[in-house]
Amino acid sequence: MITTDILIIGAGPTGLFTVFEAGLLKLKCHLIDALAQPGGQCSEIYPKKPIYDIPAYPEILAGDLTHKLMEQIKQFEPGFTLGERADTVEKQEDGTFIVTTNKGTKHHAKIVAIAGGLGSFEPRKPLIPNLVDFEDKGVEYIIKEPELYRDKKVVISGGGDSALDWAIFLSDVASEVTLIHRRNEFRGALDSVEKVQELKNLGKINLITPAEVKGIIGEGKVTGVAVEKKGEEPFIIDTDHFIPLFGLSPKLGPIANWGLEIEKNAIKVNNALDYQTNVPGIYAIGDVNTYPGKLKLILCGFHEATLMCQSAYKRIFPDKKYVMKYTTVGGVEGFDGTKKEAPKAVVKAIE
């Protein structure tokens, strides 16, 4: 049986950053993830997708963010159970938990932190009659390798951040990018909307709104899409790839049967205090949770992980008082040219 202080379910960015915050408090972490590698969606679905809202990084690829987080937590030596899904949780008489995976691996932890992102998921598909006939033949729901679209004609459909971000990114890769949305207004970040408009004005993106793709053209491979634009006759756009980006349909999976309070497929938590669920000792952080004013941003997940770890420390050590003094970063050249030893991040604890 694997024993740890905090068992983190989900090894995406929020789960990985939890290791760092727990490590500052000298708490040991172990992570479970159904995927074969850490990083969650950032590694599995869009490793090459640029992210713009990570502090100190004007732009960072999702895969690179995972690499940086792994580098950051290396000093705290977390354990990993990868390629296995957390199936059951049993609360013990002493308030600790035993979590068992679908492969029978048992984990004993004082605290359980669910950082499962959107849970298990599948892409939302538009209602186009012959769409499935062209899957992997020019229709893709997820962009894993942008070079696939080098010098190709690409049609993207959607109005959220993913559609906007990929349209911007691929404008420097594809020979032609067309973005189609059923409304004139977009749901994504204002900066991204303005950037798309700028690229449209420069002739680098074709923007068609309000409109919808209603059919796929081709024999064995996509060669075009049929588009209906409000107030106009239907028309066809020649393309090599059609990428509908309408988000993911999340499912909590076995976690939904753990006796946690669920609202709209997310876990309700007490955000006024510490992101704890209705089961004392089980927390939910990141995209998997919900509370009034919730924002599904990586940045918010980092914040939630920080407060959760503070609460976990108090729960594990109720008789100890601690005061966070500082964290340090070393290993850089000094002004005098000498190399300074890189100390670990430190938290001063008062017994």
C-alpha cells in the first residue's frame, strides 16, 4: 500500500502545483492519474497550444508548462500512479482515507485532493450529418501537432478561447485560416477577440459570422465545408481540414459516487475557507470544483491549491502553529560573478 500525506487525484497543472505548495509545508504528496503521463489535458490534448495567462510568461505552450511544473516539484520527490483511475474511497476510523484504483492499487492518505480537471471527457461534436465519416480524414476535434496544418487550408468552428487561440496560432502555420462562429460575439478573452480582428484586417484570417458549418464535402477526405451564413445563400469553402472546437463534455466518472455534493457535473466546495467538500478531509481544486463566482482558469487552480494546502496542514497537525516567512530562489550568478548554491524553497514553521 502506498502511504502519503496528501493524495492528489489528477496530475494536471493544478495537481502538480499542489505538490509544490504542500512541499513548502513539508507534506508528502502522491498523484493518481488515468493518463500515462503527468500534465492532464496540457499533455494529452493540446501540448502545443499556447497559454497566455500564466504569470511571468507572456506565452507558454501547454506542454512546456507541464515541463516547468515537473521541474519545480522535483525537489519534493512526489510519487505517481499513472495509467490508473481512482475508483473508490474509504474513510477510516481515524479520519484518513484509502483510495483504490481500477487496477487494485491502494493508497493510504491523511488528505485527499481531487484535482481532476474536467474529469474524463470527450469533445462536443456539432450536429453535421456526415461528420463522423470524415473523422481522422480531415476532421479533428483536438489539435495535438500544429505542423500537421503547415501550408494547408484550415476551417475552425467555434466561439470560445480554444477556437480563437488556435485561429491566431495557425495563422502563421496554415496557408489559409477561416474562423466560423454562429454569433457575432465571441465567448473568449477580449485580447484574443481583438487579435483575431486585427489578423482579419491584415488578411491572415477569414472571419465569417454569424454562420455555421452544415456539411462536409469530399470523397474519403475533406475537401470543403458547406456553410450557411445568416441572410445569404449557402456556399462552400475549400479546405483541407475542418476543426470544430466546441469544448469538452466532462464526466466525473467514479468520483461521482463518492458521496460528494455535486452540482452540474462539478464538485461543490467551501470557497470561503479552504475548498473542502462536504466530506471533511476531501478537497476539490481546479476545474473539477464549483462555487459562486468560479472561474475555470489554471491561475485560479493554483490559488485554490495554495489555500487547500494550508488547510490540510492544520488538519494533519492541529496542535502546530506555522507562519509562512518566505520562499527563496537561488542558483543564479551573483553580481560578483560567483555561483550561489540553490536553496530549496523554505517555509519557517513555529512549533
